[in-house]
Amino acid sequence: MKTIKVLILFFVFSSVVFSQNSNPFGFNCIVPGTPPESAPSLEGGLYKPESISDYTSEQGAYFPVLIVYVQFTNDPGGDVTWWPSSHDQPPTYMGDVIATAKSSNFGSNWWDAYNGNTATLSDYWMEVSRGKLHLVGREVHVVLPHEVSYYNQFSNGKDSVMEHLFTALANNLDINWPNYDKWAKVNGTFVYGDGDGFVDMIYIVAKSNPCSPYYYDGYFRPYGVRDNCTHGSDHTVYISGGDTIKIRGAFNETGSGFQISPGGCENGVMYDPLDKWAVISFSGHEHGHYFFGYGNFF
């Protein structure tokens, strides 16, 4: 129980202190569909595993996260040193956020498992869980095929954005999708192995959240992974033999993650793109909803 208490206190501390104020980006969290229940206790693990070792003895087990940096062509987001505007470049910190392989050579010094500079997210969660939660994955960059003005023409422009993003991910041959479907919740407990047919976790990090004439909250409001009008709540990204993996727009055990952005639509101000620490702290809050539900805890 000591580990759980540390996890809870760290979430509260990071939400209050590292965000600098209670709502730094001008957003309130929204989830797709009916808001989920809150966790029956403060132990976490409502929808996603809060620990690796508590659910499996598999030495190579980890929790996979695919981080997707997305921007429009000629994105209107601010031109900052950490995410330049010229030539549709990715953020300069891309590649230094999450570990690409599980660390095993740290003995009892779990705090030394991941480099805080080059695998910051993995180090963050290792510290939060006191050595129990290994986050492993990769970072990819997607430039949408059109400028904002193209999507602004259509009442379903937000759906088109997600369709183009999902298609780009499905066509990315560098993503080994089976690596991102490792967990399932069966009879109330988490099982590691062949997964459940849905991507475990995607962080969609948008460079900007420009306004749309049809949506008051812009294109990338903090939200569970959106569905789209073409495919509904599921979008197939991988088919091989009898194995099919989908991105699911839902907030439950099979939900595939969330999106975050610097905000700016509701009050008409275009904030600068998220820097590296903003991605770490903001994603910690959103990931936390998969641990504890959508109550008022955060």
C-alpha cells in the first residue's frame, strides 16, 4: 500500500505544482461518450495497469506507449526553439521522451532504471510507481496532408483530421503494432501477453489547437482518442493473418489513449507548442484518468 500512496501523492503534487496553476492551458478535460465511473478506491488500475510486477512475472513485460507528435501542414502554432515552424519539423525533444526498450540492469536501484534526460517519461513513471511501472515505446511524427484552412471548409473537419492521422499511422511501416497491444483486462484483472485487439496507449501531442468555424473547442482539445465518422469508434491499423489491431476511441479498458495540445481556441489566444516538460506533466494527468477514472481527483 506504501507504493500506492506514493503514486497518489505524486499525482496530486505534479498536478498542482508542475502545472503552475490548476488550468494552465485553458482547458477542462473531456472524455468521449458517457464519463466513466471513478475508481472504487485510490489504488489505481481502473482501466489500465498501474504496475507491471503486480500482474505478471514475465521478465520482459512492460506497458507500451506510442507518442505521436502531430501538426498541420504549415501549422499555425508558435515558432519556438523546441518546436520550430520551418519545414514542418518535429519537436527538438522527439526521441528523448520515452525509452525504446525495457531496462533490466538496475538491481534494487529502480530510480536508476531510465535516464531522466533521454527517457524522461519512462523515468517519471518509474519514480511515481517506485519501480513497478515500466513505460516503453517510441515517438513518431505526423504532418497532416493539409493546412488548417482545408479542414475549416467542412463541418466534419475534425473527423477528417483524425482520419488522416490514423491513416498515416497505419501506413507507417516503422511501427510494430503488436508491440502496442500487450494488455487485456479479463475478469477484473490485467493480463499481459497477446492483448485484446486494441492499442494499449497512444499520446497524441498536437503542436497547436486552431479554431474551427464548426467547433468551439478547436481540433485538438484534451480528450480521449477521438473516433471519426468513417470508422466510428474503431480504426484498424494492423492486419496480419488472423491478428487485427485497432485504435479505439473510448474511455475504458479497451480505450487507446488521449490527445493533448497547448490550447488557445476558446479564448482566441494561440499558445506556444508544448515543451518537453509540459508533455510529461500534462500526459501524466490524462494517463491518470485511466488509472482512477474521470472523477474530480485531478
